[in-house]
Amino acid sequence: MTDEQEFALERSRKLFRHFARTQCEGRSALYSHLSYGIADDEELLRILLAAPPSQRRPSLLLASVNHLLGEYPGDPLAAYYPIHGGDRAPDGQSLPAFLAFSRAHRVRLRDLLATRNTQTNEIRRCFALRLGLARIAELRPGPVALLEIGASAGLNLALDAYTYRVAGRETGPAGGSPVILSTVPRGGGDVDGLLGALPEIEYRMGADLEPVDLAADAGAARWLEAFIWPEQVEELAVLRAAVELSKRHRYPVVRADACTDTAALIADVPGDLPVVVFTASLLSYLDATARTRFIAQLAKAARHREVAWLFAEAPGLVSRTDVTAPALAGPLRGNGEVYAVAMSLRAGTDRHDEVLALAHPYMEWIAPARTESDDFSWGMTELNLGSARETLPGSSHGFGMAGPGRTPV
């Protein structure tokens, strides 16, 4: 084994343990159990090396197995996946069943890992998009253009076609929607912004390194579904409803790179509308150099028109950009276990940076800021965030885009 391979294996071990602890515990008993076990299985970690370095993530391996499992509903592993009709809780046989299935389908699994990308739409992240747009409308009234970087299939671009439920309150389009999103407010902050009025969105477009065309690719929806976690039967239904709704609310998603094409995409937006650039989990897919290049793209565009970078990203990574806010200089500076929902309004040299909320990476809960300059120091105890930690063990590699639903690790 070469030193490079050994480094890659060790990094994968750490990633799976980090994923199990920070993403799975309390959310998926099966993925938590499996991820800790995979971290100790060198043979399966070696299979993951078939993926490009930037894609060697727990989410891609787990989704690839889930994708294949859909073709074998009678396999013993399917008994642990409610989304495949199973009802068995994780036990001493679940990891052996996972390892046996992975080895039995090793060739196809390697092919998926080598040729596919982490590619999802976590539609609940529309709460971050909605919160940010409502705040932007307060500060800068009037219509806007929306550009989502890492748009995947573009489902989040239809955010105003969905119904939102928070703390017993609901808002949505007249006549309702087949897509109903909910989240749990935490921290005692004002939830009005989560349900506030949206600005008029006159132009919408998505960009992704590997756009998903649901109309042209019959298998694209199945690949998106592979990233739904085993216990998330309701989330699977929501995704399918959003895919169906996209037939009526379809917006363009172009092939582009966040680090080289963002400024040009902004410049191509018709007229002089302020452009809201939305990202979620993008920074976890970029190394330090790539993050700098992406920020430079925003700065370049802001020399010619108003740009608002609206994001849901790990504060430990945002703090390494040029965004300045009390929450990014305090105890959350190195934290990667939660996301900061924030915005950075840019027009020439003028800037306004504000962290609007902390949230679970998948928006299962959200804690709005208590004041405009909230440093969220209260969150360390009230949200039980623990000590600050890096978002990823080691450096992130690659220059691709992470879609709004893509798993942080």
C-alpha cells in the first residue's frame, strides 16, 4: 500500500466516525451503527477509493449501496431499511448484512463510486433560503434574481411552490401544495422570518458541476432517492412530490464550476436586479484555495451589481472566508456540527454580513438569532453544541459543487 493510499484510508476512517457522531446520531440509528462499523472495515474502505478524492465520502458509499439495494428487496439487508419496506432495528446482524451485500455487488458498487457524484436535493433547506430572502427583502426591498450554486435538479428554486410549517403556523401558496416542509424551532428566537413574505423573484437559475435533468434522465430521480436515509419514509414521499411538482415549476440548471464561473453567471442575469447567490454545503467540497477562488468570484461580481451571498454552511469553514460577523469570531469559529444560515450583502466595497440562525445541517431544527449581532454563545449550552470542532477531519479536496442537500461529509 502506498503512503497516499494509507492516508486516504485513514482519512476515510475519520470521516465515517465523524459522520456517525455529528450527522447520524439522533437521526439514523442504522447509518450511525453502520458508519462506525465501516470505519473499522478496511476492505470496504478500499472499495471507496474507487471514487475520485473529492467524492470519497460516507454519503456516496451509503447512497450507492442504497441505490443497489432497491433492486434486491428480498436481500437480508433490506429488512433494516424502512424505505424499502423493512422494519427491523439495527442489531448484531445489520453490519454483517451490509458488508455481505457490498461485497456481493462489489463490481457494480465500484462502478457507481467511480462514476457518480454526491447528488441530492435536501428540500428542507428551503427554510434557510426562505429565511435569508425574507431578511434581504427587509434590508433591500424590491425584486431579486436567484442563482443557486450547486442546484442539483433545481428543486429548491421552486421554494415558493411549497408549504412551510413551523411551531403550529403555516404558510404556502394559495390552494396548498403537495410538498409540505416542517422544521422545529429552537433557542427561543423569533420564528417570524421563517414564514415571512418573500421578495418577488423575477429570474431563477441553478448551476451545478453535474446538473440533474429529471426530464431527460429517467434514472435521475432514483439516484436522488438513493440519498434518502433508511428511516426517512416521509422525506422520500416529499422528494417524490417535489419531483412531480417540478414538471410544472421547472427552472434552468446549467453546468458550471463555482470557482470559475460564478461571476459570469451573475453578470448574465438580465437587467440590474440584485442577485441572491444561494449555497448549501458548498464549502465542505472546496479546499482552502478553492474557497478563496469562490469568494473572489463574488467580489468580482459585486463590483458591477448588488450581490447577496445567502448560505447554509459550517461556521468553521465560513470563518475562513471574508465574511465577518460576531458568530464567526466567537465559540462557533471552528464548529462543524451545526450550520450557520447567514448572508453577506455586497455592493462594491459596501458590505453587510449577518448570521440569521444556527441550524441542523439538514434543517431538522433551526435556532433564529436573538439579535442582529448575535454571537450565539448561548447556543453552546442551550443547543448542546459542545466544543468547537473542524467540519472535516483533514482537508477537503476538489473544486466541485455541493448540492443543497448534499451531506456535509
